[in-house]
Amino acid sequence: MLARKDIPVDIAVYEVAGMRRVGANLYSYSEVPSFLKNNKFIESGYRVSLSSGQCVQSLFYWSNESVNIWTHVIGFVMFLVLAVYDNLFLLPSYQATIWDHVVYTLCLTCFQFCMVCSAGYHLFCAQNEEVCKSWLALDLAGICIGLLGCYFPGIYYAYFCFDHWRRIYLFIVCVLILITLVIQTHQRFLSARWATRRLILFCALVAYGVVPVFHWVYLNGGMQTHIVQTFFPRVVFVYFLGVLALMFYATKCPERCLPGKVDYVGSSHQWWHILVVIAFLWWHQCGVAMMNYRHSNKCTSLERTSDLWAATS
Ligand SMILES: [Zn+2]
């Protein structure tokens, strides 16, 4: 491995077909410092010891982080545009209340935060170990906040007619996210040895969602009811996307089977990023459908009775 002081940091300027292009020295896995060694199956394309300005310049040439960065830069722009569009056009067309605006704005702000932290981590991790760890902490906090953004509209609209349960589940989710963020401040949380524990923690946070989902099915009278048959498959699909994303993340496939062949395009982390964006977009659309349903269907007597039972028991 090259010693830190021996690693050249200059951005190379070279000519391709008569045009000046800016490129950089890229390194192989065996040459990079240990804090960048997260995946031994990605063999080339590493940026090392760049300044923050050089990291920003690296947006415009290929490295093994390019797709990771751009997928979430584009994701951030999409959710920003959606937040503006929803508040100015979509929600008014559904005669939305102030709380609909609050829920959508919170949800999309959480998604944007998740995208920014992730893109920032992949962009600036090439500076040095300290900067890399700070951004990694933000990236992991961003995943928590992104999940919070999913829970907000899910619980708000699913428990629209069960106000008592809605308050309970929103409270529990906020507490769970807070506990997860506190655990993340543990000094060993970012270490490679805790990678599995980090994964288990995030899986648990996602898996918890099964509790309010099945309780919602029960409160609505079971699988045969119209509302459950309409929305349950959508929830199953978002979990399918989440599980698929986690499978890529955890198994490091396809690069495990094709080491060095998908360094720049097609690696597991890139699939994880793309699937997260698709899952957020899908969940946003589900929220719109759920809001439309709740605005055009009054709470049934069964729903009112169930909530009254909860409130008085
Ligand atoms: Zn990432």
C-alpha cells in the first residue's frame, strides 16, 4: 500500500480528441488506505487523498463512486421538485388540508436529507479518514431519517380513522428513530467490525413496520375488505423493494461473482442506491393514493368503533 504522503493528489489534465479533459489518478483496492477498503470485490477506480474542491471536480469524471454519487444527487433533485410540485399543484387539486401539506413536506424533506447525506458521503469520502467517518455518520443518520419519511405518511393515512392508534404509532416510530440515532453516536458504531450490527439495526427498524401494517389489516376487518385489498399489495411491494435493496447491500452481489468487472457500473451498492430511490418514489405515490381514498371515503362505522374501543380500553 502507498503511504499517505506518497499518494499523488494532483488532478491530471489530458487531451482526448483535441479537447482538454480533467481526470484524476485512480487507485486499485490494494493501494488505498484501510478506511476506504469496504468492498474487496471492487478492485479499481478509487479516488484517494483529494481536497474538497477535487472531490467536487470528481463529479465530472468516472470513478467507482460516480454512479453512487449521481443516483442520489438526481434523487435529491427529484424529491425537491416533487415537494414544490406537491405543495403548489398536487395537494390543492385534492382539496388537501394543512396537515396533508405538513405530512408531505416532512416526508419529502426526510427523503431529500437522506439523498444529500448519501451523495455527500460518496463524494467526500476520498478526502481523509476523519472526513470520511463524519460523512459516513451523516449517511447512516440519513437512512434513519429516510425511514422516518416513509413512516410519516404511512401511519398518518393508514390510521386516518384511528386517531388514538395513529398517535401511539407515530410516537413509537419517533422514539425508535431517536434510539437508533443515539446508538449511532457510539464510538464503535462506524467501525468495520460493527458493519453487521449496523445492518441488523436498520433491518429491525424496517421490520418494525410490519406491526402497524398487520394491526391496520386487523382493525379494518381482515384481508377481504376493500381498503385492505387496495392498499396491502402496495405495502408488500415497497417491502419487496426494501428487501431486494438490502440483499444487494448485504451480499455484495454481483461483484462477489464478478470481481473487478462491475467496479464502475453495476455494483451492489449502486443497485442499493437505485432501489432506495424507487422505493421512496413508490411510497410517495402510495401516499397520494391513500390520501385520495381518505378524502373521498368517510370513516366507516367499523373504523369509528375500533378507534373508540382503543380509546376507551
Ligand atoms: Zn451509499
